[in-house]
Amino acid sequence: MNFVFKKIKTLTFLFFIFINLNFSSYAHMKGTFSSRKEAEKKSLALGCVGIHKNQNKWLPCKNEKELHKHLRK
């Protein structure tokens, strides 16, 4: 019985880790744009200030931390 409980506990923990990582990646995909103008529009819509670039994509808000904060509202 103890073995089954440990398995359930482990699977529950892994499930919540998966959900958290999946949400983070979805939030990032929603906030990535190929043009500067699109990122500026999204920044205004989200209520954050500025935009920034990550590799070849434009993102709203002044940095990643602010972007994720506004996307999770």
C-alpha cells in the first residue's frame, strides 16, 4: 500500500511540473512576434511598457519577466 501511495505522489508531482512548464511555454508563444510594430501593439494591449528582442523575434514589455507577469494576468 505504501508503494502505491509513493507512486501516486510522484505522478502527481510530475503532472504539476508538466502543467507549469507547458503554461510557461504557451505564454511565451502568445507573446512572440516577427515585427516590431506587432510587439508594440501587444505591449499596449497588455498594459506594459516597451518591447524587447529575443533572437530574431520581438516581444512586448521591457523584458521577459514583465512579459510573463502580464501574460499570466
